[in-house]
Amino acid sequence: MNKQITKSIKSIAVYCVNVMRKSAKGRAVLDLMTSRIIENYTDVDHNAIKLRLAAPNYLCEWRNKTFSTKEPETLEWIDKIPEGSNLWDIGANVGLYSVYAARKRKCKVWAFEPSVFNLELLARNIFLNDVTQDVCIIPLPLSNQAGPSHMRITTMEWGGSLSTFGPNIGYDGNEMNQVFDFQTFGLTMDDVKIKFLIPTPDYIKMDVDGIEHLILQGGTNILKEIKGILIEVKDDFHEQANQCSATLLQAGLLLKEKISADDSDLAKFSKQQIFNQIWVREDA
């Protein structure tokens, strides 16, 4: 019933928009509504940090309202990062954690987000929270080799997730149901350090919904220098889980914690548990 109601509402909305487009006054009203929608925001207060976050649709508003409860382990991990650290946020989405790390821990954040549907909101959130000097957007995907390939996207909604770059691998290792794709240039983590001349990260947060293991393979030199990483892994996607562990162990990192991410994006689509793994260097 809910799906049918949603479908009916969408049909009515499309009809109304098409009618309004036929007149100058109607188009003016639509332009005004569009500009007002993108300017919506939600105020969030977490751990004495007040954030103002873009909320142009239900998905973004949900992300904002569940900021403190969706992945509390990620926030706790950020809270323990030493002030002034360099953080790579790989799979930054609309930048909630990038902005929080910059505000809470005064981190210098490099936010990797290649989705064209999320980049505008990522930039807006950085601007709204006055951290333009602290968060730098890198709008290119990462993988295990440099070169052009396809960015495959499962939803064109603002704030959407479950996208991938390169091989058609979904969050569970199976072929994904893409609704949009475009070709862009990808890099490895080691390439980014050399070609862009940005500082080696002290810490990495990685959540890209499927190709975490490939990205790690492209950063073997970087991984030998970091102090810690938080990475989202699906245990029964064996190729991903096993290769992530092997690469991180080879880099001299140890698995400190493995926390169920029950409210993560992946958990909504999977019957199996998703885990945020926290790896550290023993002498860090």
C-alpha cells in the first residue's frame, strides 16, 4: 500500500510540474521552489558541537536527524583523533563526518567523493559550517589502479549511497543495480599522495560500499605510514573481508575493534551484519 501511495503521489507531482512548466508564471514558481528546497537545512548539536547541515530531501534530513545515532562508533573514533591530525575521508558522501572532524578535532580533512549528486551538498555543508580552510574536496574516485572507468550509481537522490567505481561490484560483491553512470578518472591512494602533493594521512575513514579492498590495494605505501583506519566491511562478502584484512596486516596494522554498524547504509539492504573495523598501529 505504501509503495502504491508513493507511486501515486509521484505521478500527481509530475503532472503538476508539467502543467506549471507551460506558463511563465508557473516556471517562475518552480524556479523559486527549487532554489528554496536546496537551501533547506537542519541544525544538529552533538557533543557540544553545533552543525548546520543541508537538507534538501527526506534522505538528507534523515541523515542529519540520525547524526548522533546512526554510527556512534564513527563519531567516538573521530573524538579520539588527536587535534590537528590529517584525515582522509574516503567516501565522504555529503560530508557529515568530514565537517564534524574539522570542527571537533580541528583536523585537516581531505574529503574524497566522486558522486555528482553528493558533491554540491558536500560543498554546502563545508561552507555552512565555516570549515572551507580545513576541508578540501577531492572529487575523484579511488581504486587499485589509475585510469578512466565508469562511476556506477544506484540512485540519483541527493545524499544517496551504494555507488561504485570500476568493476560492477555492489556492496555485497554481486552485480549492482545501477541507474546512472558516467566515465571519470580514478586514482590510487599512493597516486594521490605523489601527484597532488598532499600530506600523508594520520588517519583514514573509508566507507565506499563495496570496493574497499581494491582501494586498499592501491595504497600499500600510504597504509604503512598511517596511525589508524576505520573501515566498513561486510563479513560475508569474503573477497572484500579477506583482502582488507590481509592488506592491513601487511601494512603493520592490528584490528583493535569490530563494531556492528546496524544502522549503516548497507545494513538497511543486507540481512547480514555490517561491521565498522578499527585498525591501529601498535606503536601509534
